[in-house]
Amino acid sequence: MTLGVVRDIAIIILALESIVIGIVLTVLLWQLRSLTRLLEQELKPMLDSMRETIGTVKGTTSLVSETIVSPAVKIGGFAAGLRRTMEVLLSLKRPREGE
């Protein structure tokens, strides 16, 4: 084989390789486009739904906090203060055991 024949074969191989790489890149771009559409059409509605759910949960926790937890804490604090007051008042009236 002469140098010219080897050169021609190398050029043909490089041309075929370039065609294959072009086809693979086209398929890759097509898949990327499909993935982008999937994200827009499928995941975006799911994210919107999750945002709505999170808003509902925040509202529910605020409502429960305002209507149940806060009054319960206030009542518990008042009861503890009343109990301590009664303990102090009752301990003043009773004579101590050591006396």
C-alpha cells in the first residue's frame, strides 16, 4: 500500500466517524429536549401542588397553635401559679413540724 491509499482510508474513516458523532449528538439533543418537556409538563405541576400543600400545612399549624396550644400554655401557667400560691399560703398557716 502506498501512502496515498492509507491517507484516503484514514480520511474515509474520519468522515464516517464524524457522521456517527453527528448522529449521536442529534439523538442526545433530542433526548435533552424530551427531558426538558418532561420537567415542564410533569414536575412543575407536582411542585405547584407541593407548594399548595405546604401552604395548607402552615395554615393548619398556625390555627392549631392559636386555638389549642396557646390557650393550653396559658391555662397551664395559670394553674402552676395558682398551685404555688396555694402551697405558699397553706404552708404559712400550718405550724412547722420541727417547732
